[in-house]
Amino acid sequence: MNISQLETLLTISKTLSFRKAGELLNLTQPAVSAQIKSLEDEFKTILVDRNHPVTLTDRGKIFLEHAEQILATVEQLKQKLTDLDENPQGHILMGTTTSIAIQILPRVLSYFQNQFPLIKTTIISMSSTQVLASVENGTVDIGIGYLTQRSPQVETSVLYYDTFELVAAPRHPLAAAERVTIGMLKDIPLIMLSPDTLGRRFADRIFREHGIQPNIAMELGSSEEVKRMVELNLGAAIISKQSISEELRRGTLKMIPVNELEVSHPVGVMTKSGRYVNSAMRQFLNDLKGMPEDQFIGSE
């Protein structure tokens, strides 16, 4: 049994004619007859009296009552699916780094949730490497992080570009310098991100390329922790420029240009290739990808 067979029976009950039913349904009369015969064979009963005018048998009338209920349920389902496109709803599980969760997502989500209150989001903070892995294995629906690693199982789209900068407290000896070289950091106590972060791997690579063994005074798991220690003047740090916009505005941190650190790093959205995208995810991704870059980059 299929929906078109039920629609054919319903049309016959209204037109009392195989020919007229076929015209309304854009079917030939033999095709109409074949659909009704298929129903009758499946349920082992006669549903239509083929005499003129065509009428439903007693069993056909009972069958029609249930067919109408089924067709009404199908129509309600179609409407609900259409409503999901017009009024997206659902739940999004998102993985991202702590700094992005604190610095960027509040601006994005405040707008998004005002527009689409039926869409709920849960954010899990993790390193950029973990973001990619979590998208790959389906632990999260959407990842936002640095796009330095690639995977054939993950689709990406760049949202903006970030850099890693040297920062210090205003009273730090380096704060007065207009520009320093990476070699000048050799003996400066540094507060570093943990080794599993992109920022730390980038800093380690730059130091290694210039033959420098950094003076690591402290290792911390997030940019937020690093910033607090730097504000206390416990050392300088190399962290995301995006993550320090508020501290630069308040004057609690000073950014010191370093030629060797001037490398742009793409930040973007990650989704698993081939994964079903529900209406909530589709709306969120469309809005996210449509935002201008300055929406993500805070003022300094």
C-alpha cells in the first residue's frame, strides 16, 4: 500500500468515476484501475463496485475512513516539516576553544537566539585539536576553531583570521618597546599555553626555527588563565590576538609587535562530511557563514 493508492480511492469516492479520477490525478484509467486492484488484492476484499455509477462497497467505505485519517496525518507531517524550515527548532551541540566561547560566541549567539528562540545550543570547551576530532567522531554537531589541520571527513569554512601576539602587563620591561625580535625573548619568563593548543605549538615552532630555548615560567590550559597571570606581571605570553581585545581596550595588557609572529591563522566552522543537517544546524550555519568578518573581531 502507498499514499497514491489511498489518494486514488479518495478521488474515486468523490467523482464516482475511474475516468474522472484519472483526469484529476493525471493518471490513465488503466493506471487508476490497477491501483485500486492492488489495494483490493493486498487486503483481500472488494473496495469498489465497478457498476455505473461507481460506488464504494461497505468495506470500501470503512477502508476510506481510515484512508482519510492516514492522508490527514501525512498532510500534518508535511506541514510540520515545512514549519521546521520556516521556524527552525532543535538542539545544537557545539565544540570550541575557551577563548572563542568567551570572546566570540556571546556576540553570535545573542543575535541568533533572539531570532530563533526555539533553537537551543550547548557549548563544550576544548582544544582546537579536540574540536576537529569531536566533529570527526560525531561527538559534537558543529565545531569552531583554528583550521590548521585537515580531515577528509570534515568540511570547513573560514570565518575570520587570527594571529598570536606577544602581550605583557603595562609595567613589564618589554611594554615600552615599539617592536621586539623573537631573540629578545630568550631570557624573558613566559607564561605559555599547554602543549596541546595551537598557540603553544605555533610558539614552539617559532622558537625552534630560531634556535631559542624559551624560559617557561608557567603552563596553563586556557588563554583566560594566561591573561590573568600576565596582568599580574608574572611574565609575558604569546596568545591569540582575538582573545585580548577587551584587555587591550581596558589597558590591562599591552600588545608588543614581534615580526616573527606575524602569521595569520584561519578560524572557521567545522561539520562532519555527509552528516544530516537538521533545520536548527542549517539555520545556524547559514547565519554564521553569512556574518561579516568584523562581527567576530572585537575592537581594540
